Amino acid sequence: MDNRVKENYKKALKLYTGGEINKALKVCNECMAGTLKFAPVINLKGLILYQKGNLEEAISTWKINREVNDDMLSKNYIKDAKEDEERVILYLKAEDYIKELKITEALEVLIRCSESDFNSIKVNTALALCYLKKGEYPLCREHINKVLSIDKNNIETKEIKKELSELYDEVKNNSNKKAIGIVILICVLLGSGVLGMNYLDKGKANDSLKNEKPVVKEEIVESSEEKRKDDKKSLDLSKLNNSINNKNMKEIYYLVDDVDENSLSEKEKESYYKGLKILKNDGAIEFYNNGQILCSERKYKEAIEELKKANKYGKDIYVYEHVLYYLGLSEIGLKNDTETIKYFKEYESKFSNGVYIQEVLYNLALLNNKSGNLEEAKKYAERLKSNFSKSIYNNEKINKIIEK
């Protein structure tokens, strides 16, 4: 495979994870114009179209990958996308409700639409608008952020964000007005958990607008067993600063990962934390990109090495779900059943409605059955059958496990 194709794919994926969805799509098209033999770039194009709400185009793109590359991931996408046909109709119904100012009815439909990543840009924009109209500002902000994390240039969502900011300023600066008092009350209720708890992300309640504070990221504390066998060494400040300036992720990882944080001076800590911050974003994305490509080339050991780096530093960003899946997939390639189960169990516990959940449940059922853990195998098989009855993975093998 031409290295230029891989580099362009990395560029497209970096644009995509950076919220430049249209630029990413353009790079994908340029890659595909040169070759159709690189499956990851075709899958990415399909995913972008899928999130933009272009279901037929997304399916057509994945079908190309299925026919040309016999790509399993595309086959799964195509099967799963059949369930989204109903969501096309539901979203149009929600739009009609919004036009009629039937906000409660619109929310009920949109929440059903949001169970899938299909059309996520329009669905989350509509949810943000509905919550704005209902005065549920923390939830409005949550869905604004979801859209802008995918498409940071989305005009409609930026307009909603602007209106929300104006209301926010009004709350802060005009607290004597009766109407503002009501808004503050709503926000306090939301922040304290009296309202809206079903929609808060991963159990972390948003503060009310009045008390909203910036998020302070926790420092990473590394366990001793993850260190190198030799003693920790002091920070090479000059080398780290050069690596940061050059965005050399491999070198930053080595320097930061192998240092005794407690021995650092204030000046060294400044560069150390800067290096950590880079690793937790661009670094994790680059390691994931490398791992995904290596996995697609069946270089599973090398893939796992890269993906473990991404797993360590990418838990708070988009790639985490995909890292866990590809770690499990790579371990399957090496026939390491125990490690596969470990990563897929973590995936299932954290992403129960994730992109790969059907395949994960299927493998957990089969691998636990293979290892003689029938109770666990049945648990995952029944979950697959109950939640995804129409899935390609709900097959005779699953039925046999359940019937045991």
C-alpha cells in the first residue's frame, strides 16, 4: 500500500476527530480517487456520511468496501444501518413538531433518534434547540458540544450557542429581573439533579449556569508495573521541549512515561504537564491511527503496542471506544482469548450502545462458551438476542448457547 494513502488517511482522521468533518470527507474522496484498496478510508467516508444523515450514500460507500476489500466492518455497518431507516422518518416527524412548537413531542421523538449515531449532527442540533426553548440550558449546552465535536463549523448549532451565551450573560448580569430568577431556579434544579438526570453524560451533572466552572483535568498517576524495569530517570527538559515543538508523539510518550513526577522542579513540571496534555489528545489519536492501520495489515503485535498507548492516554476523547474495539480485534488475531475478553468486557461496560456492541457481545458469548464459562456466555448471548434481535450476530450459535 502506498504510504501516501496511509498519510492521507491519517490526515482525514485527524480532521474528523478535530471537528473538520467536511474537510475530512474531501480528503477521503481524494484517497478513494487514487485507490479503493484501503478499507479504513472507505469506512471513514461512510461514517461521515452516516453522521451527516446521508444514509443511502453511507450504505453505498460501505458496499464498495464490502465488494472490493471483503471488509467485515463494512458488512457490519450495512447490517446495522437497516435499523436506521425508521429513524429517517422519525427525524422528519420531529422537525414537523418543532415547526408546530410542539417541543415536548419533538423531544420524545428525537431521544429515540439519538439512540443511534445516524444523523447525529442534525439530531443533536434539534435537541439543543428544543432544550433551549424549554429553558433547560445545561442540556442544551451538552448537545451543542456533541455537534461541535463532530462539526465545529456547523452554522445552525453555532447560532444556538450564541443565543445560549446571550441568555447566560443575561443570567449573570441581570439577576434582579423576575424572568431571570426563574431561569436561575431551573438551572439550580438541573444542576442539583432534580430534573434532567436521564440525559446527563455518564452521570456527571452539569453545574447550573450561575455556578458553571471550567473543568480541571486530573493528572495521570502511573502505576509502578507500567514503568520500565530500570529505575525512573529524571526529565530531559531540553529534549522534551524539542519534542513538544516538533509534535513528536513517540518521543513525548517515551520521555513523559518514564519520568519520576515527584522529582521535577516547577519549570520541569510545566513542560511535563504540557507533554501530558498533548498525549491525552493528539498523541492518543496518532497512536490509535497507527494501531488501526497495523491491525488492518494484520500486524497484531505492533498494533497492540500502539493501541495500548492510545488506551492509556485517550480515555477522555473520541477514540477511546475505537481503541478498545481494535485492541480486542488485534488480540483475536493473536488468538489471545483471555485478553480479547478483557478488552471486550471493558467495551461492553462503557459503550453498551456503541458502534461495535453487537460484534462485541457476539465474541464475548462465543469466547466465554469456549472457555467453559457458560453462565457468562449465556449472559452476553441473551443480551445480544434481547437488544439486537434482527442482528446478523443473533444466529444459530447464539441460540445454542442460550439453550444449553
